[in-house]
Amino acid sequence: MAADAPVQLRLVVEAEDFEAALAFYRDALGLPEQEAYEGEGDARVVILDAGRATLELANPAQRRLIDRVETDGLESPRIRVAFEVADADGTTRRLEAAGATVVAEPRETPWRSRNARLEAPAGLTLTLFQELETADARSGQEGFGTSGARGEGSAAHG
């Protein structure tokens, strides 16, 4: 990693119904509160720890492929938030009970993860994914690996 490379990815989302969004992401999804600040004019922000962050870049063809696999082709927005979870089925049910709308039930993908798609508070489209095999096992399959090793983009699962 370069000395001047970023050390954290922070996704900042404006939530009209701040309390509902906080209850959903902190309490239902289980993201621990890391910091919180209040300012004048009822200004509030809560920073939730979402674990390790990655930035997944997909070209339009890959986004269409993911949409076909996850939702039978229902188009996702340009930006979607994906959370890796230990139990895609259980987390989908828990988030549905907490107010999310299930767009697509959990299903196994060709890249060996179990994915679900939800519409959640603060206007976010979520993918929940549960890895069904290790990255090492997946990297041995055709079409997977790093772009440097193959000379092109690698397959994404989110």
C-alpha cells in the first residue's frame, strides 16, 4: 500500500428519518456505533463501524450480470451497498422485520455466495452476501482472480 493511500472508506448517507435509519443499521443490522456528534440546529451524525471496507468497481455489463443473478434482471441503482453477513437468510428476515423491503430472496450465485437484495432506510439498495467458499477456493475457478494475474478485470460478487 502506498504511503499516501486512504486508510478508511466512509460512506456518508443523508437520512431524512434519522432515528429510523439509525435503528435499522445500528440495531437491526448490528453495525456498532463508533462515534456520534451533535451540532447546532439539531445537526446529528453517527458513525457506524461496518468492518472492512472495499470499493467494488463494475462496468455496465457486470452490473447487468449481477442484476440478472440477484434479482432476475431488476435494475439496481448506480450505487448499491453490499454487506457480507454470516447468514444471508436470517439477516434478510431480520432486516425485513425491521422495515426493509425484500426485492429478491437469498439465492446462490455462480460465484458461490448467497445473495439477497433489499430496499432499506435512507434510500439505500442493499445486497447481503454470504460467502459459501473461501477466496482461495474461488480464485482457482475460471473467470476469477486478480486483474493483474489475468490482465483484465476480476469477477465481482456483490
